[in-house]
Amino acid sequence: MAAREAAMSGMAAVRATLYNVLMRRNSVYVTTCVVSSYALTNVYLKGTDSLWKSINKGKSWEEVQARLPEKEEEDDD
């Protein structure tokens, strides 16, 4: 067994460690999947929002509305 572990290099050792830490027990595996999917969803949404805002700079309603002149109200008297 020691010879097998000694023969493991780089990526194989990392994969073995990940398996032993995260995937060996079902409860830890499911928790890891839920937490990582939540985190990756937030990262993806923030990334796409910032990309969208940078591409459409100056075209959003908040930015256009700030450049519009104030509308004067008319009285109907």
C-alpha cells in the first residue's frame, strides 16, 4: 500500500485527498454540492451583471433619466 501512495504524483494525490475529504460520506458530499452551487451561482450572477453593465454603459434607465431635463407641470385652471 505504501508503494502505491509513493507512486501517486501531483494530480492523483489531489484527487485522492478530495475524495477522502469531500466525497467519502454522503452527508458531506451533498452539503459540498449545495454550498458550492450556491457560491458559484452568486459568482456567475455578479459576473454577468458587471459584464452587462460595462457593455451597456450609459444606456440604463437610471443613467438616461439623470440626463433628461425636468418636466414642468402645467396647471389646468
